[in-house]
Amino acid sequence: MERRRVVITGLGAVTPLGLNVGEFWQGLIAGRSGIAPITLFDASAFPTRIAGEVKNFDPGAFFDVREAKRLDRFAQFAMVAGLQAVKDSGIDFAKEDGLKCGALIGSGIGGLREIEEQHIRLLQKGPNKISPFMVPKLMMNAASGQLSMFFGLRGPNFAAASACASATNSIGEAGRIIAFGDADVMVAGGSEAACTPLGLGGFCALKALSTRNDAPQKASRPFDLDRDGFVLGEGAGVVVLEELEHARKRGSHIYAELAGYGATADAYHLTAPEPSGAGAYNAMRIALANGRINPSEVNHISAHGTSTPLNDAMETAAIKTVFGDHAKKIAVSSIKSMIGHLLGASGGASVVACALAIKEGVVPPTINYTTPDPVCDLDYVPNAARQMSVSVALSNAFGFGGHNACLAIRRLV
């Protein structure tokens, strides 16, 4: 059978730049940093004391007290972003065949806050005081399950867990589900809330984080020579995907087409990227082939761009391998310079940004780019957004475990 076309019709985001897509996008285009000293807990004993926290998030503004207590913070973010995306799409699931609608929300870590809180309760009060909601709150598929129940989505429903590639894999797999006829509509993306003592401590132990505690807004500096690690972030990015004719029939506005998807493994190291970028290169190559896109058509890449020495050099090399001389003509930007690394949610935020770049004709900058690195020699849209027509954008995500994922998003033609 001929593969069906998939489009993006709704966007939702909860990020360190704001609690909705408008605030997120305005912050990106303004080049504003959402990185600040940690307030969610006392971080004074940690070598890194800054993060991209979601600020002013009051669960009571979105859920009643009982509902909020049954959702870990990562699931709360996913629900809010999912509700936004569905509202933006204008779809009424009550009028849809529930078996042809599904949800696929990924997470790299899931309910870490719940694990920590219940472990403290176990130690202080004993096993009889562990909450009966612990497992339903911490499980990684809780976000997908909750969205499925809320909207009555009875089609495919699961969660991808591939570290920092989780949201990208989730959106890519959701697109495949639609392309091959198993659903007409999918709510897809990722959510993460690992700004906790254990989450921060684990990444500090890996020596993966920036220690620019005195200059938090300048700490995340992808592709810059003086980068010293990523900044931990949290949030959610969710999109509504639809089969093209289904979207047209109901008169939906369409942001862009999800044209291609590639996923590979480095098979090299659990935490370090394969130095040549072969896994990343092949994910991009497959996404382009899957979308029947000529490399010369790509004019924007929303890079993984973590602000770590190894990732940024590897990703630059991979882009140059895929695109050759054309690589120098591509506007490559990393929104992690402004929101930090949302781990399993980062790809969801990236896809939202790509869809808006295509719709609005403007590409977000890579802020804090002040000292060029000889091994990172592409156009990183330094420090200021750029007005330009975006015909095809790639969204890259690479995760611990050697997971590589790439989505090709293009203007609908």
C-alpha cells in the first residue's frame, strides 16, 4: 500500500521559557535564557546549582487537588502540553473513532520525583506508608495512559524510552503508525521532570553539567569553544499528528508535514557518542531518504546541540558528512542554549520550534556563541533570530545508550 502523508496540526509546550507555546516561541525568538539558580530544592551542596526549571507552574491551575496528587510532575507537564496541542488542533475526539486515535509520549526517566519522595517515606515511616499511587505515578507510560483516558483514545498507546531521543522517537513512531494506517490521529511528544536532587546528583557525578553557577544564563553555550557541559532542564513538548486527508476533511490548519524519520544506534558506548558521528549521520540520511528529500532542500537544522565538548563536535562532523558543501548553507541552531537540556522531552520542544520556524519564517538563535571552535565551523545562527524562509527542517536528538533519531519536517506542498 502507498504510505499515507502525516501532518502536524497542533502544538503544545511547557518549558523554562513559559507555560505555553506562545511564551516558549517568544522567548526563543528574543534569545532569552530560561536558565537560573535552582529553586525546587536546596542545591547548595552540589557542584552545579543551576537548571532550566519550569517556573511558576501551579498544578492547581490545571488539575483539581485529587488529580494533581495522582500525577508526577513529568506527567503533569505532559498533560498540560497535550491539552494545549489538542486545543490548538481544534480536533473533537468525541466525533472521532477512538480506535483510530492514540497517544505516544516518551520520557527518558519518568517519575523520578515520586521515586525519591517514596524512598524517603520508606526510610522514615516504613513500608506500610508507601503510597498506593507510587507505581502508577512513576511509570514512564503514565503520561500516555493519562492522555489516552482523558480524551478517550483507544488506538495505539505506549511510551518510548530512549534517553534524550525519547520524544523524537515517539513522534517518529507515531508518524509511522499513521502512515501505515493503524491510526488517523496521534498525540505524540515527550515530557521530563528530572530536576531533583537525585537527578542533578547523577549528572554531576558523570561530570556532564556546566558549572557556571555565577552566570547561569551564559552557561549553556552549544558549539562555542568555551562550552563546559549541558544544563539540566525540564518540561514537555507535544504535537498532534494527523493523516493529511483527515486533517483537510475537518478543515484543520496545518503547520507542516512530518515527512521523514530515521533511527539508529551507535553500538559504541553507553554515554559517549561515537566520535565520527556515524550513528547521527545515518539517522539524518535515513530521515531524508524516508521523506524523499534531497539534502540540498534542507535549510534549517534544530540541532541536538547539548553544549558538551563531545556531542557538539560529533554532530558538526555528522552534518558535514551528510550535506557536504551544502552544510555551510544550513542555519543550524540549538534551543538548548536557552532552555537547557530537557532530556527525554527535548525532541518534543525541538519539533514545536521547527514547525513554528516553517510557519513563521524565522529561525531561533544559538545564544552564548561568542568564541568559535575550529572543529565546530557551521552557521549556528549566533545570538539573534534570523528571518528566513524554511522549506525543510531537521530535528536531531541523540541519547545515552547510543540512540540517534532524526525527523524531517517540511512545508506542506
